[in-house]
Amino acid sequence: MANDKIILKAEDLDGYLTNEDLNDLKHMDELFKETMKSFEPKNEEKIIQGYDLMGHEMQKICEKHPNIKVYSFVTEETAHAEASRVIAKLRDINTDHQEFLYYSQRAYEMLFRMAYINQHTDKKGHLVVQTPVTFPIQNYAVHKIPDIDHKIENTVMCVMLRGALLPSMIMSKEIEEYSSHAYKTPFALFKISRNDSKNENDMEYILDLKKSFFNLQELDGKDLIFADPMNATGGSLVTVVKYLQEQGINPKSIAFFNTISTLKGSIRVTRALKNCTCYTLWLDPVMNEKAYIMPGLGDAGDRLNGCDTKETPRNIIQLIADYGHNISGLYKSQLNEIERIVLG
């Protein structure tokens, strides 16, 4: 193993699972295989019955794992339709690039509210806003917002590159908007990749330090946030956090935000990492042998950012440039922080 690369194998993560975890995961695998029998030829009624059963079973399993927060399991039932619609659009093969961006933004705004805002217990703060109305005098408006500075102003946004870049910017923007001090999260950028030649049972994750940008001093004792659209095996997150711990970094907490996570990936992460909470908009039951989520939504990174070619892969600055003026203007503070850590 080269000194500039850290490798963690998937079987290391399986060692964190209990016998009960393994039995639960085996049960979900059996239920999904039974449901797949109705995919071809398509039997819609049996497919619906299969997913209803898997959903109830996953909810019961998650009750045993308090650090796994699934949107439709922990929020009021009136909010569940929104989550279903957003995930349905993200999954849909016919959802184009711009729509995928739009629904990704909605997904992460929902995840932020689930994690940080409690209307029943949060104290109230006030926004005093100057409006464009100046006659007969300058007008102002007052709006109440939750006072959550203590929850968000110790955070650092940790990015596992490509697919995680824009979701991380969305989360950072939400923090800035809800902070009474317009807190701008520092960024830590990690180049992590999965060896797609491997199967789920011998998967490898590679952290390339030469293509990563982070300041270790800004991470110790912080609330680290990772916003990755998909969590399949949990290996990429554990790879990064274990590396940081080996460097003497002790995070105060770790929050992992996903639009879709597998049951196995969420259990692995919360078993392997101390004081880590997984927040996911939707929980999928299984992975295939290549560790792709099923039913999943495809390659979220490519659907957010477009595909790179092997001959001309984009670096992070080129990727940001490709987002265009609208994204760059909306997330100006976040881009300034990213440029600071990348360019020095």
C-alpha cells in the first residue's frame, strides 16, 4: 500500500455487525428476492405488497438502532408524501439533470430540518429584514426562526468528492441561513473512491491523500458533517473517519446525511463509528453483488455532475465551474470556503 493511499476492506466493517444484525439483514435479503420475482413479468400488486412488508420490517429493525434516523420513520405522517415524491423523482430514469438538481436541493433541505430543527423545544430567534419599500420611510419586517446556533456553529463540512460536493454545499447554505451569525462552515475535501472491480464481500475503498484538501487542526473536536447522496456499504465514510482518528483527530460528533441509504450501510456506520448518527431520506433494503443499492437511483454523482471521461477527469475547480452561474451565485459563501482550502 502506497503511503499516500489508505485502503479499508469491506469485511473489516462486517466485523462490527452483531449476530442479530446479520439475521435482520438476511431476512431483508430474503424479502427483496421474493419481491423481485414480481418484477418480470411485472405484477404491480405484488410489488406494492412486497415493498409495504419490507418498509414495516425495516422500521422495526431501525427501532433497535437509535442513531439511524429515517425521514419517514421519525417525522409526522403528514410529511411522508413529500419524501416519497422527492425520492420517486430522484429514482426516475426520466428525471433529467436540472430536475435532479432541484429535487436534490429539496431532499437536503428536508434532511436539515429533520436533524436540526425541533419546533417543540427550540427557542425562537428573530430576523429583522430591511425590505425594498422606502415610502413613507424605510420598512422592516420581523420573522421568527428557531435559535439553533448551538447545534450548527461547531460544524465542519466534510466532502467525499464528486457526488457529495453539491449536497455538501446545500447543507452548508442551510447552516448559514439558520445561523444568527451567518456562520460559514469550513470545508474538508477528501478524494475517496471505490474499487468497482471488487464485489460487496471483498470491497476496497481508497483514500487518495494527494488529491485531498483539508486542515487537520480545523477538524479536532468539531461536529463533522458528511452529505453523500447515497450510502451503500458505509465504507467510504468509515475509511475517512478512521484515517482522521489515526491522525489524532477526535470529532465531537459525526452526522451522515443521505438521500438514500441501505439498511446494511446505516447499521455498519453506526456500529463502526462512535457518536455517529445517520440521517437518510429513504432506506433501501439491499445491495447487489457489486455493492450497488437496490432499487437505488443509479450513479448519483453522474446524475448531479455529468459524466467524466477517463481521459479528461475534472478536478474540483473544473467541476465547480461546470455548475454554472446560477449555482455559483447561490452558494457564493460556500465556494469561497472551498477555494480557500483548495488554493490556500
